[in-house]
Amino acid sequence: MAIVITPGAQAPGRIDDVSTQRKQNQMISNVITVCHGNLCRSPMAAAMLRQRAEGLHVRSAGLAAVVGQPPEAEAIAAMSEIGIDIRTHRATQLTRQLADDAELILTMTSAQTRSLESLYPPMRGRIFSIRGFDDVDIDDPIGLPLSRFRQCRDVLTRGIDYWVRRLGNLNDLQDRSHERAVSREISIAGGEQ
């Protein structure tokens, strides 16, 4: 899935702001999900996004990850219940390079969004809370029972669904824009319409 950001920034903190930071018709092909330790929320979100947005390169990282740690057993169990296997995931620390490579950075909380915007001011406009559209923070379930991981997964699902729709809508806009441009080129060149 190739995703495109188009002009039309409206409200601060919304995906429309991305257009003020990126070139018109810039494709989004690289997304990173970010949480604190990269053991629960961000790997769960990345796996769901990867499953629903074919062709999109999705990674996850943590603000304070212990590099190489496997995901929490409860996160593995909660995801396996919906047919997603995250057993091979290993925690990764968010680096400047990973952040630079991502066209879209999705955090789990508004505080993480603010923290990343403070760390990487030039990336403002491509950093969003995964549930920022309805001002819901995704609580960290680490150390809690499986039921809380299921709740986390379900809250994440609504955010993933939103972003898949939003990115898909932007992609559809790009496809229509490209078709109109090709049609105009054919018309100008005197070809068939």
C-alpha cells in the first residue's frame, strides 16, 4: 500500500498537519510505532498495522527499550488470540536514524508525542498519538494480567483501524490525482482521453 500525504493542514496534532512538513504527493511507505519499552504496545500495534496495510514497511521501537528483549508473554498470548504471531519480535531502541527514516511515527500516548517532538523538532508534523483522534492514551499493560493485554489490544485496534482508513483515503486521493494528471497529459499531447 503506497500512502500519500496531500496539502490541506487543518488542526494541530492531526494527520493533515503532515502535509505542511512533507512535499506534495510524498508517499508514506515507512511507519514506526513507539512506546516506552517496545515489549507490549508498539510491537502489538506494528503487527496489527503490518497485517492490515499490505506493502507498508512498519517497525516498532521504544523510548527506553532494553535492546533484544522478547515481548511480554501476555502480549504474545493476546495477539495469538487474533491470529498474529509476535514471538520473534525483539525490543529496539528508538534512534535518530529510525525516526528520520519514518514518514509517520505513531506513539501510544500524547506525552510520548510531546517527548518525541521535543527530541526531534524537525519531525513535528509526522509524530502522532495512535489514538490522538479521540484523545485516548494507550496504557502500558506490562506486569498486569492477560485481561489487561487484551484490553490494550482492543484499544489499539480502534487506533489501527483509524490509521489504516486514513492512510487508505490519502492513497485513494493520490491515485485519483495521478489519474487526472495522466489524463491531462494525454489531452495536452493530443492523445485519446
